[in-house]
Amino acid sequence: MADLPDRVKYLVIGAGVHGLSSAWHLAKEQRARGEEPDVLIVDKTGIGAGASGIACGVVRNNYFQPAMSELMAANVEVWEQDPPGFSYHPVGYVALGCGAQVDDLTAVYERQQRIGYPSELIVGADAVRSHMKEMFPDWRAQGVEVCLHEEKGGYANNMASMQGLAKKAQEAGARLVTGVTVTGFDMDDSGAVKTVQTDQGDIAVEQVVVGVGPWIASLWEMLGLSDRIDVRTPEGDVHKDQEMWTYWYLQEGEISVDPKLLSLPDGSMPPVLHVDSDAPLYDDDGKLITDELWGNYFKQDPHGVQGGAAPIIVGHEFEVDPYPTASVESSFADMWCASLSHCMERFEGKRGTYANVRSGGVGCFTAASFPIFDDMRPNVYVIADSNHGYKMIGVGREVAQVMTGGHSSVLYPFRYERFATGDLHPVSNSPYPWS
Ligand SMILES: Cc1cc2nc3c(=O)[nH]c(=O)nc-3n(C[C@H](O)[C@H](O)[C@H](O)COP(=O)(O)OP(=O)(O)OC[C@H]3O[C@@H](n4cnc5c(N)ncnc54)[C@H](O)[C@@H]3O)c2cc1C
């Protein structure tokens, strides 16, 4: 049996980015108030066992939704506190888009200037090509009309960063016990949770944080919350009885090459690249892969070059255990390798180096595809990040602030109530559900 206390002030469920960051900041907050930290993280498997331990690890600001952009700037502040400790590479991020995305990326750029997030906007195919050729002399992507180059952000190594975050939480005084599955909640008449039931015994609690990533539907149900919801649009239309959760499979992969193949001319690590193009995509043998809008993203990795492309909708029901990974179809490998070669000549002929490694996985999106960060019971804070959240290492800082009596203006736009009020986030022209 796991060594669990009978009672704890703050119980955090899930040792992914959100659980670990919340626990770290709650413990720090308690110490700052002169209290002995009383924070326990439980995870049914282990540190980084879910989406955080498999994420591509991209940290970017580029979001069409103003509230997402502001939240991302807050997250980058936390990543920058200790890049080596978080295995974080602050190499920047480049988003390239086709003609239909010029207005969206321009709006993002203008907002970044207003909030003081450093970036550069380049518009027009020729100007974009020369900007990219300075970094990658063999750049040859077509169908790209706009480039947003963010100076900040970059990526972190998924498992190493989670280990680093767990270390910080523990050093701050939080306890972590793995191999403990939460199975239910005992609530009083007000809906406040008194006891958390686990397969290793019950724990009396004062406050609970739920950060269970793609497992959110089961915890949501345990909290007695509905898996259907009425969604009011900003225009005032009400879509009745919508599914609360939708699973997407994120297709990602890797080519096993010398990582230096994707370097800047001086040998240093390049920014993370994200390309959306409306040019026809062919493989190296001239076979048409697609003539519709396509997108990819890629970055240097310790074992080569890693990245992904369009996700696949799985549906509203999904068995998350065992957590699925490395299960992409060969058509993904063909498409992603063709897209790399489309962008840079150095990737021509590299389809044969595609490696079927642990990469890709499932994410759970809310009814509006953006996070819910809210008190869903009087003493239960739920972090349902709608699969946006590896980069959101700062959400735990904000959650700790809210749970200790403060307010967070960056979390406020993600309250649950917005589905009823129509205060939803705007939708962009990107082919992805997360931009
Ligand atoms: C393939 C892939 C690539 C991604 N790439 C990026 C990216 O580049 N950038 C980005 O910002 N985001 C990315 N994301 C999204 C991001 O990974 C997730 O949004 C984020 O990691 C979710 O963190 P979390 O802490 O909520 O959950 P998780 O990291 O999934 O952690 C949840 C934890 O809860 C535990 N748990 C579940 N149920 C229970 C229970 N009943 N009792 C006890 N413990 C339980 C699990 O074991 C798990 O360890 C990606 C996602 C995927 C799938």
C-alpha cells in the first residue's frame, strides 16, 4: 500500500505539467505565509505518464485568441525562470501561413506588440522566403505568404522538464506519491469534497486540484458534472446539449538523423517551425500527397528531427488507458516527411529515416476547444486545458494564487460560465483546433 496521509490541506490529482506546477506554487505560497507546506500530489502511474510526458514540447505565444496570448506570455515567464532546470530551449518560434492567414497572424503580431511580447511580422511570399533563407539557405516552401517570428518561446524536452518540475515541487515541500488512483469523491450538501477516495485509501481534504489531462472525463463524472452542455455563441445562438469532450489523436513522429541536420548556419539550434501552406504537397518521387491546405511543425530533437501534422478526431468516447502513443498510420509518415522535404532541400530523401518511436498521443478537448480553468465545486479547482497545455507551466502559479484567496486575470477568461454567457474565444483560420 502507498504511504498516504489521512488528511491533507491541498490534494493535487495528476503529476503532469498542471498538477506539478500547482503543487509547486501552492507549497511555495504556504511557505511564504510562514506555514509548513501541506500539499500532496497523487498520480495513478507516475511523473509525466500522460500528455505532458509525450508532448512535442512547443512553447509559443501565437494564438489568435487574445486571452490565450496573454496567458502564454505569463507561461513563458515561468519557463524563463530556470531554462536548464526545465530542460527548456529558448530558441524562439516561427509560424508561417498561407494567404488566408495573413490577417490572423497580423492581428496576433499587433497584439504581441501591445503586450510587449517581442516578435517580427513579415508579409509577402518573397519577403518571407528571404527571411527564411537567412536561417535555412535551402528553404524552398511554397504557398507561404506570412511569417510571425516570435523571439521568445521555443521548446522543452518533455520528460526531462516534468522531472525538473517535480523536483521543484518536492524541494518546495510538496509530497508526491505515485501508484495511487483516485476513484471517487465524498461531497457534503454544498457539493464541497470532504474526502477523496483512492485505491489506496481515503484522504480527507480541504482543497483539491484536478489536473488529469486526457482523463478529465472520468474525474468530471466523479465530481457529478454533466458530459453534455448548452453552448451559447457570441452571436447569441444556443447550441443545445453538446458533447462536453472530444478526443483528438495528435500525430507526431521523428526522423532519425543527426540533429545538427536542422541547425542554423552557425551550428546553433534553430527556432521551432510551424508551416501552414496551400501549395500542393508532393513526395520526393513526385506523387501528390494533398492539394488541400496542409500544415506541419518540427524542431531539433536529441535523436533527430521531431514534429507533427494535422490531428485526427477520434470522437467523444475513448478509453485513455493504456495511454496510446506511436500509433500513427504510414500515411502520416509519408505526409510529414514530404512536408519536411517541401520546406527544406536537406530533408529530401529522408523518408527512409522515419523512426517509429514513442511520439504522438491523445488529447481531450472541451466543447469550445479552449480550456476550462475554474472552481467546479466549492473546494475543487479543475484544470481542463483542452490539450493546449504543455506550454502552460504558469497556470499552476495562477491556480495557487486563486486557491489561496487571490485573483487571476489571465485565468478569468477561461471560466466555465462562459459556455452559458456566450463569452467564448474567437476562432481563427488555422487548420488546427488549437490556434
Ligand atoms: C502528442 C501530443 C503533443 C503535444 N504537444 C504539445 C506541445 O508541443 N505544446 C503544448 O503546449 N501542448 C502540447 N500538447 C498538449 C499537452 O501535452 C497537454 O495539454 C498537457 O500536457 C496536459 O497536462 P495535464 O497536466 O493536464 O495532464 P497530463 O500530463 O496528461 O497528466 C495527467 C496525469 O493524471 C494522472 N491521472 C489520470 N487519472 C488519474 C486518477 N484517476 N488518479 C490519479 N491520477 C490520475 C495520469 O496518470 C497523468 O500522469 C500535446 C499533447 C499531445 C498528446
